[in-house]
Amino acid sequence: MARIVAGAGTSHIPAVGAALDRGEAGNDYWRPIFAGFEPAREWIAGVAPDVAIIVYNDHASAFSLELTPTFTLGLADRFLPADQGYGRRKVPAVEGNPELATHLLERLVAEEFDMAQALEMDVDHGLTVPLSVFCGAPDAWPFPVIPLAVNVIKYPQPTARRCMRLGEAIGRAVASFGEDLRVAVIGTGGMSHQLQGERAGMWNPEFDHAFLDDLTADPERLAGLDHVSLVREAGSEGMELIMWLVMRGALGDAPREAYRFYHYPASNTALGLIAFDCEPAK
């Protein structure tokens, strides 16, 4: 049977991908950030997932304000890096797993989650930067990916609790898949930041660290956060943290925190990363 063996949350800051792509990861500004990624890369190599479900948000690359699904599963064999106005990012195409993705779609709809389905979809920095965070710059990504796009851009966004419950349903759906697969779930976005308005550049380390703590200790508290509280405490783009709750919900009751990293600033954003193991300790 398929099983979820690990989960992680990470920021998907576009400047991180740009620094790697331009060969700037070793300069004074970016060096401590990429040094913080190294243990996460060793961790995921040890996890060795057969497939990853990556929860991210599209940034007007595949969708627009005229068509904004709440939850979208990518069912394709392959997903190309999106052109976000300066050409496609020069990273490998993302290979999919349509068999597991279709099974997830069927089971989630059966549990009354109204999922949109994408048979063709370009994926932008929201998905490719996390792959770079965990995998570096390989010639091919080391595992297939099922993209799960969540609307965090246009009101009304799904609630934190709805995202947690979606993750729990994903956990049940993976466990009901007959093929023997090791599955990782990665939630992306955040942490505290705002890109516009009077609070542009805001940073709330107290909120960020409490969020990281309660992903381990009290995820139900986080599921109770409303939209106003999230925006007030973490900024308008801090809303992206609801995608980490999809990941956390999928992991069940007792994952073990394996690694944590936090850094500010990364571009104009607080960067966070947390990793969980779900298998028995060796």
C-alpha cells in the first residue's frame, strides 16, 4: 500500500530560485540561506520518496483572476516550468504521476472536496523553487510530483481548517492506493510577509516561530486561525501558510520534527522551513 513517509513546509520565494539559477548561492547575502537548505537536502535524500505531493499557489501563470479554482490537482504526465514574464525558468520539467493523482481526485471528490482537475498546467516558482530548495540543481528532479494548487490570491480563500481537513483526506486517499509508494507531502509559501500597501516589508518573527512550534505541538490551534488573523499577524501574503496546513493534515497525529530553519531577510520575506518524519525511528 502507498504511505505518507514524510512532510515538509517551505517558503517559495522567487528570488531564491533566481539566486540559484544565476550562480549567486555562494555570495555573502545568499550563502547562509543555502547553507540552511543543506540539511533539508540530506534529509529528503534519506527519505527517498517515490512521489511528492506539492501544495502551492499559482501566481497568475496557469490561472487568472477571471478563473481561480479553490483546489486544483494536476493529473498530467508532465508539467513545464511557467513563463512568468522573463522566459521559462531553466530547470527540469516536472514529471507527474497521473495514476496516483487520479486516485486522489476520485477519493477527494468522494469525500465531498470539489477538486478542479488539470490535464495540462504550467507550474511557476511556487512549485519549482521548493524543488530547488530540497533538490538543488539536478539534471532531472529525483521524484515525480503531483501539483496541488490552492487559491490564496483571490477572496474568498479556503479556511485554515478546510486546508487541514483536505490534508487529512489526502492521507486517507494515499493509504487506500494499492501500489507500494513512499509519498512525501510538501506545503509551500510564507512565512510572514507583505508585498504592497502601507505594511509592505512587514515581518513578524514571533508569529512565525509560534506557527512552526504549533505545526508540531498544536496544529488544531493553527487550523482555527481565521483569514483576518492571518493577514493581521503574517501579512497579506502570509495567507500562504494555509498551504502548510494541507501538508500537516496529511501527516496524521504524531510526525517527528526532523529539521527546522528560519532566516530573515530573504528578498523581503521571512524564510521558513520545517521537515517531519512519519516512519518509525530506526
